[in-house]
Amino acid sequence: MDKRTKIVLFSIAAVVLLIILIAVTPEIVRYVDENRAVAIVNGEKITKKEFAINYRSQINYYGLDKAFLSQKVGDKTYEQQIKENVLDGLIMRQIELQQARKRNITLSSAEKKAIDQQIEQYKSNSQSGTEFKQYLQTIGATENEYKDQVIKSQIVSKLYDEVTKNQKASDAEIESYYNSHKSDFVEVKASHILFKVNDSKEEATKKKKAEEILQMIKDGQNFEKLAQKYSEDETTKQKGGDMGYLRKNIIIQYYGNEFGNAVFSLGIGEISNIVQTNDGFHIIKVTDRKQLLLSDVKDEIKSTIESQKKEEYYQSLLEKWKKEAKIKKFEDVLKSVSI
């Protein structure tokens, strides 16, 4: 091979190499940028990419936009505050994952398979599959990156279960809780007549109807028969409006504070005035009231106390672990993340 041929071949090789470099350079630059550290926790890096996925996930969950994020509260914008909160959460999660490794806490092959199956179930449904794909695009994650976040969350959950498993409620604690919360363990049997309000145009008409029926009750007509005839609660009307025995927290959860307060202010046999809720207008009658025994609610109280003890104990561990950790944040990298 003569000198001129060597020069030509070298030139062609150089051009090809240059073309390849031009093609892959943006990918290399992006890879390097995404792998910059937003924080280092005990020598382990939290990457800009992982932070961005979690940050955008938060923004997507709450439906926030740039206009909202740019608003100030105090001396910081919402964007700055949310970024700081997300980063603090990731730092804490990194500490938890490190603690899990120390205890050899991992996911079993069956648990990982369950995650894969759940993802495949999302994807196989035409609607949820499209939504899942759109969600990944919105938060800037691949399917594997999404799966990695799920795995980490489940490992942290297993860590919580492991380190708090000895937080138990004694019989003395259960009895003490019952005695100091007796009013929480009262059940009231109530009936109601409901006049539904589907839009504001109906409100005046429905209220007038409720007032007419209330007057009929006051005049001595039978509450149960009036409920069967006029109530618009299809679940209870055939039973004369009977809702069964209910605890106050359940009533408030499903019907609201106004309904709950009205029910628990009535004596047995008493009938309320008109009570307005999001559903419409109610006339309520209390037919019985009973105090639940400790034996009726012992398991419920045990679960409540143990949940509180576990949470308090775990929070104390988190504070200890964080105090012992070496943490370094990189604010310039944090600022470079956008939605």
C-alpha cells in the first residue's frame, strides 16, 4: 500500500470517527449530566436523573405548573421548597436503603415478580397502558427506572416492618386507651330521610320539601313510612331510613361533620331539624345508642396503639441515622432540574 492510499484511508477513517462522535456526543453529554450528584450520602450518590424523576412525579401528582412554581412563599419560590423537600426525602430514603443493606433486607424473587406482573397488567390494558406510558414520559423515566423506584420503596417498607416488629401494646395500655377514649366507642343507631340536591337550582325546592316532611313528622306521622315514601337514599328507604349502628368517625367519614354532630347530639327517639350536607337535606332520627365493651374493640385499640408506637420508634431511628450520616448537597445541580 503506497503512501497516498494510506493517507486517503486514514482520512476516511477520521471522517467516519468524527461522524460517530457527532452522533453520540449529545447522548454522552446527557448521560454525564444525568449522573451528576445532587447529593452524596455516606459516600453514595443520588443522581440528578433520580432526583428529576421523583421531582417531576411530585409535580405531576399535584398538577402543578410553572406559573404556580414561580410564586413565592416567604423568601423562597414553591419550586425551591418542593425541590428541597424532594431531595430531603431522597436523602432519607438513601439512608434507609443503607440500613436495609446492613440487615440484608432485600426483595425476594417472588416480590420482584409481583412488581413485574403489576407493570405488565398496567401495560396490557389499553387505557391504563396509555396512561402509564404517558406518565413515564411526563416524569422522564424508563420502565426500568420506574421499577427501580418501586423496588426501593418496598425495601424501605420491609425495613420499617423489621425494625418496628417488637413495638407491642400491653393489656394495660389497651385498657388505659379504652378508658380515656370511651366516647370514641359509642355506636348510635340512626335513620334518615334524604332529599338529594344534584345542583344549586334544586336547593330551594328540596329544602322546602324537607321542611314539609319534618312538619308532618312533628304532627305525628310515622317517620319510617315517610322515609319509605319520600327518602331519596335508595340504600335505606325500604328499611324506613334505617342506617344501622354507626360510630361517629364512620359517620363523619361518609356524611360529614354536620351529619355526625347532629346524630350524636340527639337522644334516643329524638328527631333532628333539617341537616344540610354535600348530598342534600336530611331529617335524622336516633333509635338506639350503646357503649361498646373493651372486648368488642380490643383488637382495634391494639392495632391503633401499635401503629403509633411503631411510627414514633421509627421516627426516632430516622433522626438517629440522619444525625450519624455524612451528607453533602449540590445546590447548583439541584437548580438545573426543571419540569
